[in-house]
Amino acid sequence: MSTSRRDVRMLGVLITASLVALGGAGIALLPGSTPAAGGPPAAHAEDIDIAFRQGVALLQARQHGHAMQAFHRVLAFAPAMPEAHANMGFALAGLGRHREARAYFEGALDLRPSQLNAYYGLAVAAEALGDLDTARGAMRTYAHLAPAADPFRRRAEAALWEWSERKPSP
């Protein structure tokens, strides 16, 4: 696979992750909503929202190191926020730190098994680590759960097709 194709795919992943996470965080942080047990203290809700939005914008601008710092701030106040874990994973993956990214994607899925973008990110990180079995499994889950109109579903299916032709590295 060429480097430019990988760059385009990562950009697509980042955009999808950003949109999904921003939407989820926006719903979770609406004024008047009651935080779930163990959720962030109301006193920090504005700090969390600001840092999260900054992180998403920095991911979209491919400023992965700065995005990582923003999501680190979010996680300091809201360690049980799966969207922040997933986006931290995308920031780390953008820095080439795939092993750490994988741990954050898995953490997001532990917190919320329906965190769709975490499956996509886990697949990308696992592929980069040479773990095609995990990559295939995570991407199959993503493709299964993604709505038919999801623009990244076709990319997921293409990745699955490509990975079906490749043998795992010894």
C-alpha cells in the first residue's frame, strides 16, 4: 500500500472520528442533561467541552501532538468518556504510536461497546502493528454496525477485502 493512500485513509478516519465523537459529546454535555453516575463533575463540564472541541479541531488540522494534549485534559476531568478515549487513540495513531492508540481504542470499547469509531480506529492500529486478525475482526464489527449510508462503510469493506488477500506476518 502506498503512503499517500494510507494518509488519505487516516484523514478519513480522523474526520469520521471527529464527527461521531463531537456529536456524542455534544449530546452528553447539553445543558440540563443529567450526568450518568461517575460522570464528570458539573463544575468541569465547560472545561471538558472546550478541551474536547479543541482536540477535535486539532485532529482535523492533523496537529496530532496538540490534539493528544487536549484529549489528555478531557480525560483528566472525564476518564469515563469513551469519545475522548477514541479520539486520543486517533491522535496517537496520527503520531505513529499505534500500540498506545490501540490501548485507547480498546478502552473506549470497554466503556461503550457501541463506540463505532473505536472499532475503526482499533482496526487501523492493529493493522499497523501487523495484527491482521484483530484488524479484520474490528473492521468487520464496524462494517456490521455502521449504517448503510455511513461514508466510511465502503472504506471498511475495501479494507476487509484488501486484508483478506494478505497473510498475517510471522
